[in-house]
Amino acid sequence: MAFILWILAVILVVAGIVSLFRGQLLWGIVLIVVGLLVGPGGVSIFT
């Protein structure tokens, strides 16, 4: 389960960075923050 959350967090952070480069500042920040919260290094909201 931790591996799946890690993969999900990486996808969210990468999508957030791509959104930032495309000019969608707010959506990019939201995706990065959610990715950091979901990831095992952050405060996981699922465990």
C-alpha cells in the first residue's frame, strides 16, 4: 500500500510541476501540496 501511495504522490507532484509550467499556477500548487501530503515522506492522509 505504501508503494502505491508513493507512486500516486510522484504522479501528483509531476502533474503539479507540469501545470506550473503551463501557466496554471493555482492548480499546480494544489497538486504539489496534495502529492506531498499523500506521499510516505509527508503527512499521509490515508494512514
